[in-house]
Amino acid sequence: MRKYIALLTLFLGSSLWLTSLHANELRFGFTGPLSGPNAFVGEHMSQGIELGFAHINQQRALSYKLTLVKRDDHYEPQRTVEQVNRLVLDDNVSAFIGSIGTPTALTVLPLLETYQLPLIAPFSGASALKTARAEPYIFHTRAGYQDEIQVLANTIVEDYGIAPQDIAVYVQKDSFGESSLRHLVHSLEPYGLNSAHDLLQLYHRRNAIAAEHAVANILARPTPPKAVFLFTTYVAAGELISLMHEVGMDPIFAALSVVNIKPLLHQLEDQPSRVLTSQVTPSLDLASSTLAQQFKLDLDFFMPTMAPSSLAFEGYIAGRMMGRLLQQHSPDTVPSSQSLLDYLKQPLSWDIGDHEFYFYAGLEQANHTLWLQWIEDNQTTHLGRHTPLNSEVHHEP
């Protein structure tokens, strides 16, 4: 407690003179992996946010600029704490946006409380970030992991005819992986799963990509799994898929949106694979909304060397929604952090044509909509929009 009081005192003192240096801009902080095996995630999410801010700044929709200050945490919680302190004390950010990861966000929640700063649109769908403690400070736009897992589980069992006893799960050993496993067990209970122990569970450490031990455990069983759920990142997922293919196993892989299908397919190259994946934004291949079209135009104009991705589109939506919020509440004056917290607690929705996005906090989740894709041999088939509702999955073409 003394440590946080000292940090707050330092923050209040240093912010007085730092504020004058950035009087005509609102500075947002971002933490995520900008180097290492998961760099694609941090780079594309942050660049998507920057693209959204660039659109707002060019349109002069506000009398001040929106700026993103990025720091690399390597997707390691201890490093995230260090970077959050630097962003607040050295960079004078007023809020955080798009930061990557469940374990990292959970670790810095006490700092959000201490500094009284919001975290907006984190790249996580974990229910652990929607508790009563997190609700005053963390504001979401994406569907939850429980939604993605329920839709994927229902599809695997009902559409592909795979029983729970034929399912394995590849789990990142931290709060993200473990909470995802609990959601999967809950989703499979209506189909006869009695216990988590009835699933073949394969674990790996965060940022560790070696999958030989997991494949050895699979080979030791009398029959291989027919489906493998991937509660991990795209690099670790790609390594597992490649090794299983090398030993002659070809199950269906069920991947959450955090796996990021584009870098996964690049990693697999032309290797045969079957992947069912959930996405939290409309496919850019099909999206006809004005926002999707504007995203591509802005990308061509501001970042012509960057390829479009669903991850960058998610960041872009978060950045544009933040601009929309500020236009509504504070177009002429740079708001304080407390004002941002107040604005975020008021209703805001944005209909982009394909879907309506919301800022929401806590367990009163506003956004449940997902889009499924089937990838086989690098060919993508879009399976439409899905929404879990009262333990049923409703889908439309």
C-alpha cells in the first residue's frame, strides 16, 4: 500500500509540469508485445489504434490531437507493471487503450485503481476482467471468451459430430488459458462431459512455443483426438499444428480470435490444416460497411505498407469509437482522466452496418456477436454471424 501511495504522490507532482508539455493532445498508453514471438499481435493492434487516431486527427473532429504512446512488455506481466508506471509517470498518459493480454491486464489492475485511469478495449475477452473490482476501470468492445468458446464447442459437437471424449485442449498455463478451459468444460457439459479430467489437457508456458512434449502426450494415447481447442497464441498454435501434421495427425483445430488466423496461416505456409476460428469483427473480405471501407482507405493513405488484418481492424474500431466518445462529450477541451472515466460509464453504441459496437464494463456485457471461419488447406470459408443466447447458438448467413 505504501508503494502505491508513493507512486500516486509522484504521479500527481510530476503531472503538473508534464501537462503543459502536451497541452494540445490527449495521450493514450499501450502495452503489449512489440518484439519477440508474439510481436504481430502488439504491432497490428497498436497500428490499428494509431490509424483510427490518424483519421480523427485529419478530420479535425476535435480541437486537440489523439496520440498513442507504445511500450513493449513482451507479454510478461512483471514487465507490464514497469511499462505502465513509465507511461503514467514519464509519458503523462491519461488512459490506456487496446493493451494486450489477460494476465498482463490483471496484474496492472491495482495500478489503474491507484492512478484512477481507464483501460479501454483491452485485447482480451476474459471474464476475470469484468469483475466488480475491474468494472470501474476496464471498458470492453469485444465479445467474451465464453461466447467464443460456447459457439466453437457447439459447432464442433453438433456440426462436426465430435464427442467431448474425442476433444483435447492446448492450454497456455496462466489466467487466460485456465479460465478458457473452465469455459470449455461448462460448454461441453450439456453434451455429456462430466469433468475437466475427461479432456486431454496439454499445457505450455506463456511465450514458450515448443510443442514436442504435448505431441508426445497425444501419441501415448490409444486414439488421437479428433478436435483440439487452442487456448494459446498463434505462434504456439502453429508449432503444435505443424508437429501433429509431421506425425500424421490431422484433427480439427478450434481457435479463439486471439490466435490471429492471418499470422497462423503464414506460419503454416502451404501445410494442410483444418481450422475453425471465431472472430470478433466482421471479415474484411465480406464487410460492406462504410467503416470497413474507410479502414482500407485510411490504411492505403496513412500506412500503405501495412497489410490489413482483423486485429488491426479491431484496433481501428477502438480508436474510432474513442474519437466518437470524445466528440460527444468533450470536442473542445482535453478531458481529464476522471472525465474519461465518467464518459465511458455513459451509453455509447456505434452501428457500422455489419454490426453495432458498444463500450461496456463489468458482467452486463453488451456485445456477444461473433463471426466463424473455416480454413482448410489455406482456403477460407465464411460461416456467418453467430450469437450465443440462453445457452443456444443462433446464427445467420
